[in-house]
Amino acid sequence: MKGRHRYASDVFLFLFCVFVVFPLIELGVVIAVAGWIGIVPTIAALIAMSAIGVWLVKREGLGVVRRTREAMNRGEVPGGEMLDAAMLTIAGFLCFVPGFISGTIGLLLLIGPLRRPVGRRIVRRWTRVGSFVGMSRRRSTVEVQWIGDVTPTTPPATGPIEIGPVRD
């Protein structure tokens, strides 16, 4: 039970940082930049960063869709491509949220050679944390009983299927 409380406090701390601490830091950076270069250039920079980020997410996303389709056509599991898609989703969200820190992190996640190692590290971290709170993969045996051939003995009906009168 002690592990479950530890997990709950970790989740609370994470959510507190994401929804309270990070926005306050982000706001402080925006105010500092506005004091340094002015309000209008700061707003223009935030809009430009978001627009460039959204455009790059779309471009990279189409590439991921193409690579996923190619991997599936070869009969491969597109695991790396799915990780790329998840990281692009995070990058798109960070680029869309106004702020210099989130925008910079989002734009960095759009760099292909950087995106996949960061994604692998996040997956490793979640897997390690998840195993401590009881999320483990258990292998179990499934018993199956063969009941015989289930092929229909009568051929399927040809022609239109009549359902009944249509009422408006």
C-alpha cells in the first residue's frame, strides 16, 4: 500500500508542476522577453513560433504516415513510427501552447534525430515507473477446446436480402 501512496504523491507533484509551476515560469519568461524586446515583437515571436511549429508538425506527420504505411505494407510492426507519431503529438501541443519554453521544446522534438531517443527515454521511464505500481505483464495460458468445423453446410443466399417493409 505504501507504493500506491508514493505513486499518488508523484502524480500529484507532476500535475502540480505541469499546471501551476510550469505556466508561472513560462509567464515569467514571456514577461522578461517583453521587457527586453517589447510587447508587440514578443507577441509576433510567439505567433511565429506557433505557426512554424504547427506547419512542421504537419509536414513531419505526413512523413510518419507514409513511413507507417510502408512498414505495414512490408509486414512489419511500425513501432518506431508510432513512437514518432506520439512524440509529434506532444511536439504539436507544445508548439501550439503560447510560450517560449514550451515552443522551444516542441520545436526541438520536431528534429528527427532528437525525437526518437527522447521518446525511447520517456517510454523506458514510464515502463520502469509502471512496474513499481503493479502494472506488470503477466503471461498466462489460455485453454482452447476444439468444437469441430464451423463451415456452413448450406450455401449463402444470392440476390438481395429482404429485411421487411420500410417505414418513413
